[in-house]
Amino acid sequence: MNKGQFRIAKRTQKDYTLAFKMQVVDEIEKGELSQHGAVRKYGIQARSTVLTWLRKHGRLDWYKNSSMPKKSTPDKKIKELEKQLQRLQAQNEILNMAIDIADQTLKTSIRKKYLSLLSEKANDQQAQKEDTPLD
């Protein structure tokens, strides 16, 4: 068999239209794809090709690529926020238990009912306005 018989044609940069480049750049800057993901998804030869497109056509500063923080995708952001919510809920539960224990131990009422106090104050102010005659 002859080696030259089964040559695979490599894609060159000329194969990519400007519209295609802009689509890839847009997807990466929106956080839908990473550079490596774009290379895999679209069969682009190398990440350096995509980086060149980002530098030429992108809206972000891609020249500081190594120090640039990775843009999180919406799914990653949602997962981060869910973890933060769980942590804050656990913290809130612990603080409420600590207040309950302190109330029982010290036989005091540390927990104040601000909402009920505010609603009573608002009711008092409303009643005063109704009682005040207009001149």
C-alpha cells in the first residue's frame, strides 16, 4: 500500500467563513461553550485557532487569556447558588437553634418579633391619622 493513497485533507483557516467564526466567538463569550468545547464540537484544528478568532472578533479582552477568570455557564452558576442557598439555610437553622437554647437556658426572650411590632406600629399610626381632623 502506498502511504500517499490515504491522505486525510486537513482543514485550513480558509475553510471557515466569517459568519462561522463569529458564531463560535459569540457562543464562547456567552459562556455556552469553552474554547476546547468549540474545538471538539465544530472539528476545528486547534484551540489556538479559536483564540485567534476571539482576539480578532471578540468583544472581550482575550490577550490576557491566562489571567482571565473562566466565565461560568448558567448551569454552573445555578449549581453554585444552590450550594450557597443550602449552606445559608443550614447556618440559619443553627443560629435559630442557638437562640432557642439561649432562651431556654437564660429564661429570657432573645428572639424579638419585629414583624408583629412593626405591624402594630403601622396600625397605631394609621389610627392616629384617622383620628386627626383635617383643617
